[in-house]
Amino acid sequence: MRLDIFLKNTGLIKQRSEAKRACDAGQVQIGGQQAKASHTVVVGEQIRIATPSRLLDIEVLGIPERPPARRDRRRFYRILREEYRDPYEDLSF
């Protein structure tokens, strides 16, 4: 399964186009390297999503064959680290 589709189907990113933009902008990394949206996700990989408001490290536990129900999405990944950031903390007035 493509990385952008995996991120969308598991609810980590709301839209596939948003997931593709995040990959193109270098906000998604696999193994410390910038990931492409077309990367094939495999079980056991660690994915880092770093947006201005959140840092999320996950481990892939499974690949859904089709989009899962909302209540079942969490069984396909495990959160290793989650950190919320204030995107405006570096601004001073």
C-alpha cells in the first residue's frame, strides 16, 4: 500500500492530497530519510510525521486491505511518541 493512502486510511492525516503534500514537503520520514508518497509501506517500519503543530512517531503493525472503520484504525499502528507543539511559540510581539 502506498504511504499516502496508508496515512489517509489510518486517519493519521485526513486527506490523501494532504498526505502527499506532507511527503513532498519533507514532513514525513521513514528511517530518518524523507519519504515519498509512493513508498510501499511494510509492517515494522517506523514513520515520523512532523507538522508545525505535532510530532508523531509510529510503528506500522498491519496494512489494511480496504479503509477500516474509525474504531479499528488504531490496530494498524502503534504510537511510539506524540508531541504537540505551539506553532506560534517563536513569535514575539
